[in-house]
Amino acid sequence: WLKNTGWLTSELDHCNWYGIRCEEEYVVEINLSSNNVTGVFPSNHLSEFYMLKSLNLVNNNLRGLMAGTTIYGEVDASVFFNLRDLSYVDLSQNKLSGEVDVLFTPALDYANFSHNNFTSINSFKKFKRSHETLRVCDVSFNSIKSIASDILNNVPPNIEQFIVSNNLIHGTLPVSLQHLASLRKFDMSTNILSGELTPDFSASYPNLQVLDLSEQYRENNIGLAGAIPEGLVNLPFLSTLRLAGNELAGGIPPVFGSFTQLKVLDLSNNNLSGKIPKELGKLGDLEAFNLSGNQLTGRIPSELANLEESSVGLNGNLKFSNPAPLELCFHPLFDLRNDSKLCPTERNALKEFYDASKGTEWTDSENWLDEYGNPCTMPWFGVKCSHDDAVTGLNLTNNGLSGQLTAHIASLRSLEVLDLSDNDIKGKIPAGVGLLSQLKMLRLNYNSFIGNAPDELANLHNLELFQIHSNRISGVIPQITLKATTAEYSFSYKSSFIADCGNPSEFEDSLVCEECTMCCNAQGDCYPQEESEIEEAGLGSYMSFAFVFFACIVGASCLLVLSVHAFDKYKNRDLPRASIRRPSLTNRDVRYALETLGEGSVYQFFLGVSIFGWIIALATLAAQLGMLFVFVKGAVIDLSDDNVDLIYSWKCNRDKMDCRNTSDLDWQGWTVFAVLMATHLLKDIINGTKMVILSAKERHDLATRTRYFIGGTLVTTVTAFTLYVSTIYNAAIATSNTEVIANSVIILFIMDIDELLYDIFYVINTGWVKNMSLGGDNDDEQSDIIAQRAERVEGRMQRLEKKYSIQAQSIKVNRQNIELIMQHIPDLNKLKLNASISQNEYAIAPQDEYSDEEDDTKVLHL
């Protein structure tokens, strides 16, 4: 035994032994269930417990007969007659054999002899006292070979449960059954019964709750046959009806819909035919409904979907019309919900989508959720199909969708177009969208999606259009390479990939989308994400190209100087050096240089030799360039940077696939811009170029030429750079013609800083400014007089040369004498002439010291 505490010990009274319960020292209960009690059933010893009320030896290894033996070895069932109080006996799950007498004690109320090896059952005898007391009799799972009519003869009248299932009982059910008003459960399933269901169960067993005659079919026995009697509906308390595993034929009585109290209806594995009565959908309390394995035909009634708490078994009926009711296909306990013919996968996916997006609130849901409708043959609103009835398009833009996008959308394997834009769908974008490998167009813009875009979207290799803007997507959009647009869909390239990757963003870190063609910001304004012409040419950004621009200007200036210098040298190759550097020319160049660089600009300090003047000029130049670089930085098209001045001038409207540029800037604005730039900058560019050319002339010394070159180059550079900055800045932020003009005026104001500073310095200290310049006012006036007198002298010399036919050598000597004269003219305030002859500095006396006549006389004399 597994437990034998106290048994056969003198220390404990037998009432304290394991499994024993006594009353007044008499044993009234023996309970040794599941205790590995083995051996022969102790019939003779058991009869000595006169006060025994309950005997429980279930699940042990007892064998032998359920009877005693006489002294002569004969079977004697009377040994139990002394057990007059024994009312509860459970000997199930043992190995007892032979015949079983369920009325073996006078007061028996509960008798369970199931799961043994009994081969026969003693007939019920009315004279036995237990015939009136027995209420439960269970002899199932034995090997009882009896005729059904014998078993059902003289059944105890007060019996409530009569279970004789899983035996070898054969024959037919008697036409007239004994009236058993107390019978609640009658189970004769899994036997070898035959014939028809002719008994009137409602008349014989009026209070029956469970009727189980299932599984009578064997190799040599077809089981119960004929039609299902409609009279069963007259059993008002019937909750379980099992007639499965027989050969019942005909249709299912529609009156079965009146079985409102029914919880189990199992008619499976018969030969039933016809349609399933829709009335069965009224059995709302059903927990199990099984019609599988029959020959039922026609449409499955949609009313079966009302069996919400019940399993629905229809498998094995091969002649149903397709498809099954849509709601039934979503019944969690419907055994054919995965049948692709009865419950098409795409229709199921659309139903899931409808429910998840609150389809009952849609603006238009025509034909959606028709119980037997096909999304293609009877088109559902917004659904497009191919010639083979595969769903290829789902367009429900601006249709009042909300809720969430279900992951079951991935079941639409042939989907090419998914347009759910302009709705209020919430939640995350399901990863299942990335499984739609045929998808060409995906529009989820103008919804309320949140979270990160799933990485699976990178698997959409056929995608041509992807718009996801105006949501609350964050993080990084996976790299999606769009295919070239086909003729089937019409939209611009700039509108092919749109996301909320612009600034300002609703998040601290804006959405990252490297492949996007258009980025929108939190205000709903958008701008194309594309390379500028400079970036496409491989020259970097506007900022880096600025330095290339400077290098080009300087390089062009150097090339121009070299070219002009070579030409000038060639032109003057036969002239003497003194003739090339005549004072008249050099003094004229001084005046011209002042006029070119601007007499009212600090840039004229470049022509002087004052270090402090150069510092002021260079500082002014640096300030102007620094201000211009601010505009260059503002013009950079970096949609991920919130510090640029870029104006998002594009709008991607809800009702259009294509975005449009809302800028009013047109050719007229650019024409005004060109005129404005030309009138303000062209003069400085030309003058700067002239200064560069002037620096190439041989008539100036190296220091002077260097100052001319630096001044001209810097003026040209800052002027041309102003034009460059104005162009790129207006292209980036100007959205109207007036903005172009306003932006240009602001930038051009920077060009006036050099003149404004000059005026400020001039007001502060005029002399100081003159000292930093090439010459003061008096010097300028005297320089003009000197230049005029030098020209007159030059003219007279020429006339003398012609008049007296002086030879070339004499002319050369005279010119040298003239130079000697010039050297003896008193110094005029130490004026330094930038244009010198033979790299010497000449001081010419003031005009009032000599008259023209005196000059001429001295020239002729010398």
C-alpha cells in the first residue's frame, strides 16, 4: 500500500487506522482510493462490517468477482445482504470481472463499477430493496455483452443517472421505454446499438438533461440510423444531446432552434444532408456545436456567428457554398476559420482592418462586411482587385478611419497601393507593412502614427511613392530605395518620399531621413531635400565654395596682371625707360587710382603707405566678409539644422499626391534683382578690374603696383562675393518679388560700410584721414598743376625736336637734362609721386617759383 498508517499495530485503535472512519467504534467508512490495494476483492471479510455506510476503493488493483464463496466454493452474492447501511460504493478503476450486481446491498444509493472487466450485469430485480433506493448506476468502460432491451428492463424507478457507455451492449432500443421520471442522465454511448431512434424519450424520460447515444458505429455495425426525431425538442430540460458517430440521415430538424436550454449539440459523423437550419443560431447558450463529418450543403447560415460562447464544428462537409459568413470566419472556436476557400485570407485581413480602424465610423463603407460578399466580385469601397480576384489596391483616403492599423494587413500579399492618408489612425506602424513586397505606393500621411518607423519597411523594394509626413514618427526612417516612377502613377520626383524630417520639429531630435526627397516641419511646411547645383558639381556646400570663389577671383586677377604686363612690356619694348615712366603718366595714374577705389572709402587707404590705414581697410574688409558669411550660412539648405534661414515654401496638401511650391517669386523678381545688382555692383567690379590692370603697367614701381593690385583685387572680390551671397540667399529664403528686393537691399547695405566708416573717421579727424590717404587736398591740387606743366614742357620739347631736327641722341640727352632739371625743383611738401622715372622720386617746385617763359628759356638754354 502507499499509505498504511496504524494498520496491524497494537498501539492504535482500528478506528485510527488510515482510511478508516468509525462511529461508536463501528467502522462506517473505508476509503483506500488510489492506494495500490492489490489482490482479490475481499467479499467475505467485507460482509462483517455491518455498520458500513461508504466503501471507496477506486483506482486500485483489486481483481476477482464481486461476490462471496460458500464453504463448498460456490459463488454466493448473499454475503452482502448484511450490509444494510451501505449506500455508497465506488469500485471503479480496478480489475474486477465476471458479473456485476448493482443491487448487491439493500440500501445502495450510489454504485460506480466503471473501468473494470465485468462481462455481464445482473438483471434488475424489483424485490430487492435497493431497487427503490438506487439513484446512480455507472457500469461504463467494461465489457458487458448484453442486449439493450434487457439492460433497460426493470430499471430502478428512482434512478437519476444510468451510465452504461463503452461496453458491448447491442441490439435496438425498445420502442417503448420504461417511464423514469427521475432520470436526468442516460448515457449508452460507444456500444453496438442499431436500428432507429423510435423511442419517445420525452414521454419516458420527461426530466432528462443528458442524452448520449453517440459512437455506435463499428466495423460490422452502422449504428443508429434513420432520421433524427423531432420529438426530442419536447424534452424541456435537455442540455446535452450527443448522437455523433452513427448513420443518422436526412436533415436537421429546424425545430431544434427551440432547444434554448441546450449547451451541447453533437450530431457529427453521421449522414445528415441538406442545409443547416438558420434557427440553430438561436441556441445562444450552446457551449459545443458539432455538425462535422456529414453531407451538409448550401450556405452556412450567418446566424451561427451568434453562438459566441460555443465551439462550432463543421469540418468534413465538403459541399458547402463558398464563402462562409464573414462573422463566423472570425469566431475564435470555428474549426474552418483557416480554410482559405470558406474564409479567404484577404477577406479576413480586410475584416481585421475594418474592425481595427473602427469601420462603423467610416464615412463610406459600402459593401464592407457583407456576410457572403467578395471584396472583388462585389467591390468593397476603396478596394481594387486584379483579374484573378487578388486585392491590389486599398484607397481609403479622407474616409474617417481611426483606431489602429492592424498587423493583419500583411496578409494582402498582392497589394500594390495602400493609401490611408488624411485620417486619424493612431498607434505604431505595424512591421507587417514591410511584408507587402508588391507595394508600389504607400501613403500614411496626415494621421496620428507614433513611435519609430519599422525597419521592415526597407524590404519594400518595389516602392515608388512613400509619404509618411504629418504624423508623430520619431527616430530614423530606414533606408528605402525607391524605384523609378512608372507611367501608371503620376507624381513628381520631389513628392515621392516625404517625411517630417524638417525643422522646427515637434521632438527635441528631428526625424532622420536620408533618402527623403521632401522634408516637412511641425508647421506643415515642406522643402525638397536635394543637393544644390554647387553640391551636384562636387564643389561642396555654399560655405566651402566661398573659399573656392575667393581663389578663383585672386587667380583671375593674377592671370589678368600677367597678361597685361606682358602686353605692356611688348608695346613699350623700343621706348627708353625714362620715357615710359614720365611724371605726367604716373601722376595721372595716382589721381585715377583714387577715383577708382573711391575717394570717400576707407579702401583708398590701400593706396597709401600708412600701416594704420591698411589695418583699418583690412578690418573693414573682414567685417564686410564676416557679415556676408552670416548670410551664406543662412542660405545653406540643411533641413536637419534649425539655425538656417531657409524658408519652407512647399505645401503637401491632404488631397494631392504632389507637393506644390507656394513661392510667388518669378522672373520679374529676378529681373529686378539683376538690375539692382548691376547698378550697385557693376561699377565696383569694373573699377576693381581696372585697378588690377593698372597694377600691371611698367611705369609704376613695384611697391605702387603691389598696392594697386591688392586694392583692385580686394574690391573686386568683395563685390563679386556680394553678388554670390545675394543670389544664393534669395534663392533659399525669398518667396516673393518684394522679398528679393528687400533681401538684396539689406545685403547691399553691407557694401556701403567702407564709405560710412570713412565719413566717420573724416568727421573725427580730417588731417588724420588725409595722412593715411595717398595725398591731401593741397597735394592733389599741386599735383594737377605739376602734371599740366610737365605736359606743356613735353609738348614744347616735341615742337623743338621737329623744328630743329634734333637727332635721336640729342633728344635723349635733352630729356636727361629735363630730368636733371626736375630733380632741382624744390620739394613740394615732400610729395611722393607714385609714378616715377627710373625708380627715382622727383620733387617739383611750386608753380609760383617759375613762370612758363622761364621754364622754356631754361629748357632751350640747356
